[in-house]
Amino acid sequence: MKILAAMSGGVDSAVAAARAVEAGHEVVGVHLALSRMPGTLRTGSRGCCTIEDSMDARRVCDQLGIPFYVWDFSERFKEDVVDDFISEYEHGRTPNPCMRCNEKIKFAALLEKAVALGFDAVVTGHYAKVITDAEGNRELHRAATWAKDQSYVLGVLTHEQLRHAWFPLADTPSKDEVRAEAAQRGFSVAKKPDSYDICFIPEGDTREWLEEHITMTQGNIKDTEGNLLGTHRGSQAFTVGQRKGLAIGHPAADGKPRFVLEIRPKTNEVIVGGRDMLEIDEIRGIRETWAGVPIAETADFLAQKPVEGARSADFEVEAQVRAHADPVASTAHLVWVLDDEAETPGALRLETVVRLNEKLRGVAPGQTMVIYQGTRVLGQSTIARAYSLDRADITA
């Protein structure tokens, strides 16, 4: 096969590319340039798309004897990832830019160009597995080692994208083994640290970066009963579950810490309360995508005409709301509801409603919810609302 190896400059993508070469495929390495201003991306071997990362990727390709190219995706990255990140915070949501990057850049823009150039598949260093079922359909599954599993951040991949995706590290027992293999191959990235944080926020201070990109206006901090507790510099810089940075100046009546419970962009208010108020047991997700062919309970429902209030049969899932969080056994269904954000009156939107078997804490709108059945990823959605069924809504 003709393979395009996405080279981040890290050890995982280096070993993945090497395994593709050893398997006898025609491999070409490509590094994605995601910024035309290198100084705006994290340096010190902690990012995933800096100049030094590009140089590391080139060295690996030279050692493997394969062609190497740098593709400029900076404009699409700005529009689809950075601008989306800003917009979500402006609307009081907490986005996951790595999910958007995988969806819009690494497996949409990159794959689209690769297929147009005649490549059969894109190889990356993600720890996840693609399995072909008896009917020839592709499914996304967790990697062999849950400690390194990255199927959560790949939950945005569609059936068509999975047809052209290959993850050679899927069955690798540990990251230590990958590093040992890289060292044996003589790759200088063998001991390179993993990437962390958000690549387009150079200093790692999300709040400071947001204040430079969003017009912040002073507003009120209130408790759940509507009492004024203090002020803030801008509600957009907060996220549900946050404790630091409130600067209220006086303790709660019970002496316990306060946490952000809700962000209200329209009134520029931040609502705070005790830790117990963060516990939720039902999540509603929007903007669904399905990783592979939808299961019967969802496929039959999606084939029907949308009708307000129509809902699918219940199906059992495990829900995961963060990349490194434990999945929670849940019961899910789909439902058509009126879209209160749509410009067209009466427009409907599809929601994935997940009722958790155990409570989670600090789940914020804008986060990504990925649902599984066993090791298989069914799909993902953006969290629109997370709440407790046995607690009245906050009325402050």
C-alpha cells in the first residue's frame, strides 16, 4: 500500500512510521505546519507542531530512507481549531482543541489531501485499534493497553475516515517498549518527552491567553440563591468545576471551598457553590458523530424522519468525558428536541442523552463525551448540558 505517515516529531509517530516501512509499504512522511508564527507554539520538546518537532521528524525520515514533506495547514488550523476554541469559550463552554484538531486537521484535511494524492491510508502514532467486522465495516476500538489508550481523542473519526486509518501501535504493551524500539533504531526522539497542554498557548496559561483574544467585561459572581459574592474580570475565562481564580475574598458560611457551577455568557455571571453541587448523573450531548456504522438501536432511529420528542430505544454504553477519565456504565438514548440556538424557528436538533449509573463531578458544557460498548467506540458528542436528576436546577 501507499502510506502517508503523519510525523509529529515525537517517538510514537516515529516508531509507527518505521513499522509501516518494515511491513513493506511505500511510505512518505509528512509534518503538519500549523502556525506561520513558530513563536506562538510551545517549544522545549513539549509541543506537537513546533520547528524543532519538524526537524526531529525530518531526521527520522532520513534514517528510514523515506521522502519527507511539510504541509502548511496553518489557515485551516486557525479557522477550525483556534477560532473554534475562542468561540466556544465566548459562549461559556469548555472545548477540547485536540479533538477538533484530530477531527478537522489530522483526519479530515490531511486525509482528504492524502487520498487525492493517491495514498491508501494515513498512519499515526495513536494508541488505538481499527477492526474490520464480518461485513467489512471498520470499527474503532481501545488499544491493548488501557493506560496508553487514545481512542477517546479519536472518537470524532467517521466510518469513511476509519477506512483509511492505520494505528501500528495498537497492540504495543507499553510506551517503554516503544521508546526501547526507537532507541534500538537509533532515533534521537527515543527519550523525547510526551507533548502536553495546548500547542497554540505558548506559556500554558489558558486564562491569560483568552484575555488576549476575547474582550473581557467585569461581571458578578453569585451563589445558587442569587446572592452577590464578588466580581470577576470576564466570565469567559472560567470553566465548570474551577476553584482557583475566584478571588471572592471571604469564605462560605460552612467554611468549605466554592467551585464554579455554571457560566452565563448572556448576563456575564459566574455561579458558584459547594463541591456536592458539581455532581451530575445525566448528560445531554449534541453535534454527534459515529465512529463506524451505527449500532442497530441508533441506525434504525436515524433512518426515520425527525419528529420533536421522538426517541430511540435505550442502549447500554460506557461514557467517558475526559481523555484520561474512567468510563462510567450508563444507559443512553437519542431524542429530537427543539433547537433553542437555531436561527430557524421550529428547527430540531438531535441529542444523545446518557444517564450515568454513578455520579460524575465537574462536567462542563463544551467537553466531549465519547460512548463505548466494551472496547468499541460508538461515537462522540459535545456536551450541551450536564445535571443532577435529584437536584433542582440552579435558579440564581
